[in-house]
Amino acid sequence: MLNWDNPLGKRDKTKKINTLFDAYTQSDALNNTTTSRQESNIQASINAKKTAEQQANSNRINLDTITAKAATPTAATQNSVAPVKASDKRVVNGLADVNQLAPFKYPWAWEYFLNANKNHWTPLDIAMAQDVHDYQHTLSANEKHVYENVLAYLTTSDILAMRNIGLAVMEKMTAPELQIYQARQVYEEALHTWTYQHCIETIGLDQSEIYNRYRVVPAINAKIQLANKRLNSVMRHDIDLTKDDELNNFVMAYTFFAGIFEGCWFYNGFTPIFSLQRRGLMKGTSEQLQYIMRDEVMHASFGIRVVKQIIKENNVKLDPQALRDMWDESEAVERDYAHYILQEPLLGYSADDHIEQFRFIANRRANQLGFDEPFAGAKNRTPWLDEQANLRKEKNFFETTVTEYQTGGVLNWD
Ligand SMILES: [Fe+2]
Ligand SMILES: [Fe+2]
């Protein structure tokens, strides 16, 4: 069975199918090999430049002192002519110069950035004319309800995702290789918002009504408010991550956004529209969502890896009850959302299927995070959807116009 975490599909069918998560989280050896070459080249050029600068400007003001992140003088800033050491870097609360990319401590983060840039797409690349016809002449009232409300939820969510990573997370990272992928992620979240806007505009929906829907539909509002609560708890100027309780809260918030908001809600959030695609309807929109889904898999995977690194570096102990509550409250709002969106099943895909699928994916994310499964025994209710999504992905990325945007060689997501 194909796996949604491998949305591009594996070409080598003789190998056991791993998830995209596995590929990214278990390929340290490969990443280290690749990046150590890049690292030494970059480091050599930095060292040569530094030597030349020091000879020509023995009395110049030390730039490292100006650019060092630490507010108070430390051994690192006082001895600032010394090159940054990878071992000095930390995900948060680091004291190494944040304006020096190399040496890398987290070469895998750089690999995420390089991989994200191997493909570029815009919503204008995908034909939407048939979707306009489908919406106006073919969709039932129930199907229009699904389409509009899923878009209304997604478009608000992607703005929240952009604000989270760009305003609350990036500023707290103290290794530039992490920030650089997150900067790409900020762009991708904006691209996703453009995509929804393009769909809404092309179909001819009432924009102000769609964008306001999360305020007036309780089932959508509850999910947004749950995310807002997490975001607001870490988007404060007075936050101090050297304090255990603040760091713990930040880790919980990042876990929520990577593991649940992106890893479950986004990942599973496209399925109602994929159900329309399965009937041959709204295929342009579905193709747009497949591109978004690929990005979201990487966002969730990267975020989970960062969370695990923070936990390791700082010996963070998360409260098991707080984690249990996080899964439960996320499931509760997802349940209400599913019943609102899927008031009637679409090709047999019901609200109960959507909820069970949330639980199944939540277990997968918990395993990737190294936590206990929150919903033991949950079943995969959409294997047909996994297969369909993977087949379409392969076609999209290897045979259609998107490949024209590739830079840096052939795609290799493995
Ligand atoms: Fe997104
Ligand atoms: Fe995302």
C-alpha cells in the first residue's frame, strides 16, 4: 500500500516503502556526507577571507561583536575573532554568531532548504476552467458546502501557519541553517494562501463571505482558536526561553503546529476535496492541493525534527498529561469540524472516516515525535485516497509543466 507520507511515490518497487518523514529523519549519514564537503569548502573560503580582512584592517571594529546575538558579553563575543564552531550552535538559546551559516551543526536543515528549492510552482500553472464548470453546473449543494468550507478553513489556517513560523518561531532559532529553511516555509505558506485565493477568485465565490466564515461557523472557529491560543502563548516580546517553563511551552506549541496543525489537520484536511476529485470533479483545485500537501509534509517533518532536537539539547521533559490533553482537544475540535464539513458522505467518505483518519495520522506523528500513540488501534480509513494521491503526484511532478521549474538536477525526495 502506498503511503501518504511519500506523496511523490517510490520508483523502486522492490524496496520497502519508507515515508518521506523516514527519508528526512533517518538519513543523517547521507546528509552529513554531502554537507561536510560543502561545509569544508564554505569554511575554507570564510577562513581565507577572514585572514585577508584581519591583515588589512588590524584596527577595524570587530563586526562579530556588533552582530553577535547575545545581549550580554560572553566568552564567545569577547573572543570574537575566533571562527564560529558548530559545537557552539544550539537550536534555541545559542551564543554563536547567527550571521554565519557555516560550519553547520544541523546539515539536515540545509538539505531541507535545498530540496524545497528543487521545485517551484504557482497556482497559475494549473488549469481551472473545468473547475468553474463543475462548480456552476455539476456540484450538488452538499458538494458545494464541502468545497467552500474546506477552502474557508484552509485559507485561514495557512495565514496562521505563516504567522507562526515567521513571527513566533524563526526569531527564537539561534542557528541560521534552521532559519533559512523556515524562511522558505514562510514563503510557501504565503504561496498556499495565494493558491486558495486563486481558487476562490477563479470559481467566483464571494471572497469576503468565504474569508469571514471562520468567524461565524463554530466548527471552523474552534480549530482556529485552538491554534491561536498556542500561537499567542509564544508570540510575546517578553518570552525568555532560558526559563524551563517558557521553553516547555514553546516546545508544546511547536509540537502542536508541526505534529497536529500541519501534520494532521492539513495532511488530512484535503481529503474531502480529493473525494470530489475521485468523482472526476474539481480536479484543478485538487491538483493545487496536492502541491500544497507536498510542502506540508516537509513542514511537519522539519518541525518534528526541530522539536526533537530542542528536547535533546535541553533535556526537556514534557508533561504526559499535557500531551494527552493536546491530542484530546485537537481530536474534539476535529470531530465537530468533520461533522460540519461532511454532513453527507462523499463517495462513502464520511465524518466518522475523517475522524478515524485523524486518529490514525495522529498515531503516526506521535511515533515520529517519539511519543506514545494517543489513539491506539486507529485504522487507516482512506487507503484508496493514499493510492490516488500518490499516483497523481508522480504524474504531476515528473511529467507536467512543474518540472520546468526544477533547478539543480533531477528530483530526488528519497
Ligand atoms: Fe501551508
Ligand atoms: Fe505548512
